[in-house]
Amino acid sequence: MSAKLEISTERTPADLRSWARSCGNGRAAARAYAIANALEGMTRAEAARLAGMERQALRDAVIRYNAEGVAGLFDRPKGHRREWLTQAEQAILADTVYRGPRPEINGVCTWTCEALAIWISERFGKTIHPDSVGRLLRRMGLSRQKARSVHPKKDPKAQEHFQKRGLRNALKTAAEAHPGKQSACSSRMRRASARRVGCVTGGGRRASARRACATSASTGPICSLPPIPFPARPSRWSCRPFQSRS
């Protein structure tokens, strides 16, 4: 290294290499190896080349190491663009999301990114894209997942009774409460059950017709009138007398 820029001897080269192996940051470890090489007497160019960096980068690392120690070997935090909404505006936004929209004022029944973008533009006078609203909500710890809708006339006791007793007991309770009415579900179930019983025991309508015909044939004709004889149709291949053409 150049004599004009001295390196702090607070740590030995062995200590720097041991710290570089356990620091968990590749760029900081490379700077530590380069400084250790320079402390062992290598030239600035050779120490930087073995660590995979330029001489100017090694000089900057030495300056930061002398001022801050090994903490100065890490990369500096890079600057980010300022938040579009201030902390106070973000707090107002979070409170609005928690409270939920008012349909008569906001025109929506549930908050979406598009609706929140319109609300922000009307409230704070700042234009923001709905995608940016979604990223802002994630940074604020909010989720885009909506809560399950709840009916305003729900009955927790009826829900618990239904979960414990089941559908059959619920229908029975409804029938006892309204004896003159018949639910559509029960009538459908009865009709379907009747069809199912007919199919299982009798094989359906066709089978019932076959059984009726077989019963009438075995016991005799049902009607008292004698059967009407139908003329026999001539066979297609029956022999006919030859008629000459004259």
C-alpha cells in the first residue's frame, strides 16, 4: 500500500480473514481479504487483484475501514424514492380501510384497489395507480383478501343448532313450526324417493306395463267382448297363380 494512506492495525490479517469467513456478505468479505493482503505487505495492485477488485475500490475500503472498522466494509444503504403518501396520510388510509366504505357516500360496498385509488385522489389530491395502491397496502401490513360477507339477519343459535343436529332435524323443526306448509325440499325428496322405489322394486314404468300384460294374458281377457279376428297379411314370398300377358 502507499505510505500516504495507512491502514488501521486494530485487527490482524488473521482476524480479518476469520471475520470475512463468518460475516455472510461476499462484498464485505472481499474487502476484508484485500485489506488483510495489504497488511501482510503486498502491493496495492496485487492485494486488490487477489481479492477481485480495483485499486481505487481497495483505497475506498481502507478509508471506510479506518473510520468505522469492519462495519464500514459493508455496502451503504441505497437511497429510495420518497413515499407518495406521508405517514399521516397512510394512517388515515389504514383507518378508512378498517372502517370500511359507506355505500351512500363512497359508492361501493367493499374496498378495492381501484376504489381506494379514487378515494385517495379525492381526499389527498394525489393520483396513484391501483397497482401502487396494492403495493402500498402490503407495505402497511394489510391484505387484499376480503372478509367473508355476513348476512345482517343471521341467527347464531340457529347456525349452532343446524351444525349439531343436521339438516333432517332442521326440516323437522320447520315442519313442526309450520304444520300447514310443505317445504319444496321435502316434496322433491318424496317424489325422488317414489321414483327410486319404483325403479328398485318394479324396474320402472315399462316393467310395470309388462307385468300388467302378463297378468291379463294369464287370467284371461279383461274385456267381456270376443276378440276381433284380424285378416292375415299375405306373405311376401307367397306363391301366386301365373297370369299370362296378352
